[in-house]
Amino acid sequence: MTDFRQQALDYHALPVPGKISIELTKPAETVRDLALAYSPGVAEPVRAIAENPDDVYKYTAKGNLVAVISNGTAILGLGNLGPMASKPVMEGKALLFKRFAGLDSIDIEVTHRTTQDFINTVASIANTFGGINLEDIKAPECFEIEKALIERCDIPVFHDDQHGTAIVTSAGLLNALAIQGKSIEKAQIVCMGAGAAAIACMELLIQCGAQREHIYMLDSKGVIHTRRTDLNEYKMLFANNTDKRTLQEVITGADVFVGVSGPNLLSADDLRLMADKPIVFACSNPDPEIHPDIANSARDDLIMATGRSDYPNQVNNVLCFPFIFRGALDVRASAINDDMKLAAVHALKDLAREPVPESVLTAASVSALSFGKDYIIPKPMDPRLCGRVARAVAIAAVESGVARIDLPENYFVEGG
């Protein structure tokens, strides 16, 4: 672990500090180049944009530029460490946007006094960008922030900790249910955790067919039920009218466990209480709610996913957020709506059911992969992800009326 820590520090520090830089897209070698790039040539696109604001997409990088913005109040699983401590994570997000979807990205860390200050700051700079990815902002403030920015901005605003996790979880869970011969409409679901990711996951699963009354959500005080008086408006959405109060009571006979909480909160004895052919998504990272080795020893009829890359079925947001923004920006969407999120869910779900290319096997260091209990979610290095997810999202944007332009001709059409 000490060696890995030093390797991680060296990776970020050498040969130059940080993970991103800015590159030029136009020549800047001659006096003529500079005259075109700046004064006097730059006046021409200025006039064009002043006359027709949409020309900003023609003459600037706005249409391929995403802001990754945080206040550092919920960094990974490390907590509220402040804006500067969040910068390596935001740079990492920018790296992933570029690596997987060819999107340029700038990280922005905001210091503020009130939630409204943060909202005003982001809204004031939003026109610079084609989209805004909010990151590592604690609940419940993150809900208020995202809602306000969606209302005030005419570009996509997306809190990945909520919706990225929800999209990948939903895709994997739909596949796991199919393999286990279960229906989402009838599934009894236990959700350990009641923060941003948990609430977004459950809301999206409901859109996929889950029944709200079949969901039991737990926070640090136990089951969220209708007779509690300490619930905020977001937890109230999942207040179940039940006499059950403990994890053991709600997990008895449950089909699905989704953990977005903390390490080692689900025991082998708890797992044995679940229904036949259970599904466990233990997504606390790096240490899951139950370790896969313990879970598989307790149940041999289990399908399990975690947030870890060293076990099958990694729930990894990189499977969706770069490609959701790619599709949204390519049709100049004004928002990322529920139709677009569901389109991403089904694109991921369907891709996992297809034969896996040799290049993915090589990248994953495995000899074979096929749809089944150990492969319910595509691998992050699958080169088909960008085209499949971006196209599905772009089509949904057009069909739901939030796109400003039609799909480009032959947009991610295979063989086209």
C-alpha cells in the first residue's frame, strides 16, 4: 500500500504537476497566424457571434467544452476536505472526458459561503461551456444546487455522483434480474444509504419499473419509515409505511441489496436472509458493504457487483458520463433529461449482452467474457461504449425536444 501511495503521488507530480494541459488547435507560428488568432482577425468572429449567438458553436470551442465543478464537500469517500483537495479528482474527471469521449474539460473549484453563492457563481460562468458536470458535492445541498442550475442554465447540468451511479447501477441490475429470472416490478429492494447516489439510484430504478413501496431505504438511524420525524424532503420520498426497523427485518426475503453507504455493513448472516438468487450491489469504495469473497462463500446463487476493478461487475461511472455529455453536446441539448438517462441505461444494458471484442479481453486481462453472473456490465475499455451510449442519448435528446440541432449525418452509425 505504501508503494502504491508513492506511485500515485509520483503519477500526479511527474514529469509535470497535474493531469491536464491546454493545447492549441490552430497554427501560431507567423505574424499572419497571430493576426488571425487575435487582433485584428478575432474581431470577425466577435461580430458574427454578436449578430448570431449560435455562431459561438461555429467559431469557438464551447461545443466541445465541459466544466467539472466542485466545492469539495464530499470528495470520493474521504468527506468534506475543501475545494483545493478536490482538484486532483476534478482533473481526473477532465482526463476521463478527454480519454473516453474526446471532450475538452476544465476543472473549477469553488469557495463559497452559502449554497446560493455557489449556484450564482456557476450560473454566472455557465455560458462559457457546452455542459457542466457537478462533482463531489454533499447531500442534501447537491439536490438544491443541481435543480437551481438546471433551471437557470440553458446547457446540460449533470451531477455525476447522483445520475452516473444511478445509470450504471440500473443497467447492471436490469441484467442481473434477467439472469436470475426475476422482474423489476416485483423485486423487493433494500438500499443501504440515503445520500445523493442512493436517492438517484432508487428514483431511476422506479423509472425502470421498480415499485416505490417495494423499496426499503436505510440511513445511519435505520429504516426510513413514515413515522420518523427527522427526514428531509428527499428521504421522505422513500419513507415506507412499515413496522420494520432494522436491516435484518427488511433484508429477509429481499431480492436486491444496493449499498451506497460504507464498508462492512452487510454481514454474511444478513446475506443468508435474502431470497433465492439474490443480487448484491455493494458499491462503497474502496471497501464494499460486504467483501465479494465473504458474499460468495455465504451464497452460491448470488450475483454481485462492487465499485472495485479487481472483481467482476464493476459499477464505474466512466461507463456513462463521458458519453452522455458527448451525445448531449453533439445535438446542443439544453438539458440532460430523464429520457436521455434511460436511453443510456438501455444502451449499457444491451451492450453487455453482445459478444465481447478481443481488444476488450486483452485490456481486461481475461481470456473470455460472456453475458452472465460475472459479466452484467460492459468493461470501461470497451471501444463501442462511446458510439452506443452517445448515439442513444443524442436520439433521446432529439425525440424529447431538448436538442437544438438534429443528429449529424451518420452519427456513430456502425459501418457508416
